[in-house]
Amino acid sequence: AAGVIQSPRHLIKEKRETATLKCYPIPRHDTVYWYQQGPGQDPQFLISFYEKMQSDKGSIPDRFSAQQFSDYHSELNMSSLELGDSALYFCASSPRDRGPGYTFGSGTRLTVV
Amino acid sequence: LAKTTQPISMDSYEGQEVNITCSHNNIATNDYITWYQQFPSQGPRFIIQGYKTKVTNEVASLFIPADRKSSTLSLPRVSLSDTAVYYCLVGVSGKLIFGQGTELSVKP
């Protein structure tokens, strides 16, 4: 079965650079969620989209922005990167009417040097 | 959103049954209870979800008492590959908040 696809799997950036992470949800899933997981930390909710509109917002820095496109894929844009942004970034998708049972992607490991 | 409390860590041996209990005292009427498993550097993986009483699938059982203020994930006959962090989440459609999970260590 198709899963949530995230790209790239690994990304190394320097401080103050920008990064774009992509997420391709499971077909017919219209809701996308982004999470950040720092080393030894639990996943922290960043932002979610439903039908291309932002549906909820968590602890997402102002330096980050995200959007969902007409094909339901989503991109997380991160600017002015800081060392503390180094983390695993997960995307999850779900169909809106299926309760909170998300499917997570394998994540993008961002390293800021 | 309902806050959850789980043990920080648990140890077990291969072949044993493991029960992990999660407290969610302020669970709302419409909230579901969902458990995820996470291996290092991998995305959380859905294990089981329930609303009340007992739910069983091919990998686990979920026991929810009548007051729904807690739930217990039961893993039958664990193996070394079940060593992971287990998260209990409570909520409905929308963002799910991860609390501190339970780090399960299965020993030979």
C-alpha cells in the first residue's frame, strides 16, 4: 500500500540558509500534519492543513511557513536556519473523517551546521 | 486537549506479555485513544485505536475501562524487535499532541 512520502530523507544546511521539506500524503488523504522531533525529544506538532487551508497551528517558529497544494502535497519552508532546528521532521496524513489515526512518513533529518 | 501520563520506561523479557497503562483523566466525550510505536529515527507507526471497552488487532489489544480515564496497551509475547517507544494519544480529528512516551526495552 502507498505510504506517506517525504523528501529529502537527509538534508544538511548551514546556519542562516533556507530549507524546503516536501510531503506527499497517501492518495485520497486530504489532511497533512507536520511534526518536529529533536534529539531525545517527543514529536512536537507544528502545523496542519485540510483541503489546502491551514487547519491548526502548533509551536511553529515564525521563520517557518508551510502550504498544501492542489495535489495535496505539502511543503515546509524553513528560513534563517539555526543550529536548534536540527531535528527529524515528520509529515503525517489522514482522511478527515477517519478520526485521529494518522499515517506517518519516514521523516526528513535536517542537520544545521 | 487531554493530557496523558505514561511510565517513562519499562523492561521486559522475550515471550512475556507487556501492559503499558496511560492515564488521561480529562478525556473528552468525543476523544479516541490511539497508540503509536516509534523506533529510533523512524516515523511513529499506528498500533491500535479505541473508544471504549476492548479492541484487538493482530499486534495488540487495547483495554479501556468504562470511565475512559485510562487505557492499557497489551502486547502479547514480546520479542526483541518490540523494543521501541510507545505513545498514547488522545483526541479527535485534528492535531494530536504527543506526550512523553514509554521506552520499552525487551531483553533476551
